[in-house]
Amino acid sequence: MTQSKNKTVRITPKTDKKILSAVQKQFNSLTKKIDQQKKLLLEWKETIPLYRQKIDAEYEPLDNALNKHRADMVQLFDQHYDNSLFKKTDKAKIKHLICSIAENLIAEFDMDELKPLFNKYSGEDYDVMSQENEAAIGDMMKSIVENMLNLKLGDDADFSSPEKFQAHLKEKLREQAEAASPVNERKKTKKQLEKEAREQEEEALASKSVREVYRKLVAVLHPDREQDEQERERKTELMQRVNTAYSKKDLLQLLALQLEIEQIDPAHLSHIADNRLKHFNKILKEQLAELEQENHQIEAMFKMDLQQPFYVSLSPKRLMTIVTEDIQTVQEEIAAAQKELDEFQNPTALKAWLKSYKIPKNTDLDDFDDLLFGSGMMF
């Protein structure tokens, strides 16, 4: 891979006794952290296709098989319901099991063929109930979010999915920010304006530093005037890497390319003045922040998919371990479900099992939580 060709960009003391300045130490610290984040990002990009392949080839077929077993169980409970062996308490438990399992399979896995059984035992129409629940959750959510953010979401807010709600919320927040920006401009103090001017100047100087490195590379590597065919191909490949790095404002990669083609050496880095190095560090800080954000977003996406706590660290290696464990768990659940299906063909066995089964108390607000937090939105 291209990254493996890169040379380590690091400032070393001019002599054994030479102590690096604070700016030089910061440069080394930033380049080290960027290398670590790039390595992590590469691991994610290599792992994601493997993860998707494992989900599609192994997990999904097993999950579908498990849900088929659960649907068969609902049908079996329905067949047993009118059996005189089951008394009032037994029937209440069977009714609860039919409704809870069917509702989950309909809502999560689109098993609409179970709607008639849900309607029969719940005494409600699933579609009507679902619409009413969505409307109630939407009204509750709208009120909470408007109060929390001091924001009017409007009557066109779409609460049908976390993604649609998040998009609508972002748009309203953007409109609010745009409406407030002229007021903020008028309120800026002289000190704030001076600070903004300094930041703009620093940004311009930092961008200039990147352009200077880029131009030096282009001057040496541009292949158009190269006569030797093999050398022209080498320079063309290097120029592609240079242009990619420049388009991403990847200063570290540009410096690594300078080292690779021996346009500079480690000693050259130690001679860069601190004032110029500060501009380099500004670019590196921005690059590090972007890499950290990209890695964080990937990690957060999989935490949501796997329903992992936000405070638990998730690495690419751990991701593959979790999916392997999940596959094993589903296999065990299928075996257990098949065993129960076989046993419960006998009404007496089902009655014995129902004796120890307790209907759980309904304190579930998962639908609301999923809509509010399911898209990763934090308030």
C-alpha cells in the first residue's frame, strides 16, 4: 500500500546533546499521533468489508432462521390457545407471548403475515396502533427537543425515522444560526475582531507553507519533460500521490514524500525555524483533528449498530470479535428455539413451562429512545 512507502517524519537533534525546542517537540508529537490515527483509519477501512461480508454471509442467514423459529412459535401458541388444558392464567401468558413476539417480528423484521394474529390476541389493529404510537412519540419528542434547544421544529417535522428527524433538526439549527449571525457580528468587540484577524493571518500563512512544500515537489517530480520512460512512470505515480496529499492538505504526507525522494533529509527538518514550524504545527493539528473525527464517527456508527455503550472503546479487532461472538450466540439461540418448538408440540410440556413464566412489567420507552438517540444525536 502507498502508506507503507512513507518515511517517518520526525525532527531529531542536530547533535546528541542538542535539546529540541517546545515547537519541535510538538511537531514530533503531532506527527506521531497522526501516524497512529492513519494506521487506525486504514485498519477500519480494511475491516469494514470483512465485517459486512461476515454479516451478509453468516449472521443474516442465521438471524433469519431464528426469526422463522420465533414465528413458528407464535403459530404454535395460537394452535394451543383453545386447548382446554390451559386455564385463564395460562391463556393470559400465551396471549402475552403471541402479542410481544409478533409485534417485535412485525416492527423489526417486516413479518406482516403475523398481523392477523397480533390483532386477534391484542384486541387492536396493528397499523392503527403503530400510527398512534408514532404520533404520540413524535409529539413528546417535539416538545422535549424544542424546550431543550429553545427551537421551533415546525409542523413539518418528520419523526418516522431517526435519520429523517436528524436531518430536519440539523436544518432548523442551521436556520437558527443563520438568523442569529448578523446579531453576533454587531456584538463583536474590538478584541474579538483582532483575534479573528490574527487567526485568518495564521491560516493564510499555514496554507502558504503547504503550498511551498507542494511547489518544491512539483518542480522536481513533474513528468512532462522526462525523457526516460521508466523514470517518467515513476514520477507520474509520485505526482499522483503529491496531488492527492495536497488536495487533502496533508502536510505530513507531503513532507514524507520529500524524504522519500531525498529532496530533504531529517537534518533539514531540524533546521526549520520555529516560526515556520508553528505554521506546520497548525496544519498538523487540523489534520489530526480531522482524522480523529473520522475514526470516531466510524467507531460511533458501529457502536450504534451493535448497541454498545458510548463509553466503551471499540477497535476494528474488537468489532470482528463481537460479530463472531454474536454469530455463536444466534447459533445457540436457534438450537434452543428448535428444542422448545419440539417440546411445546406437547401441550403438557408447554403448560409446565408456563407455570414458571412471568409476564414482565411494561416500563418500555425504547421506541422513544431509539428515535431520539438512534441516530447518534446527543444533546
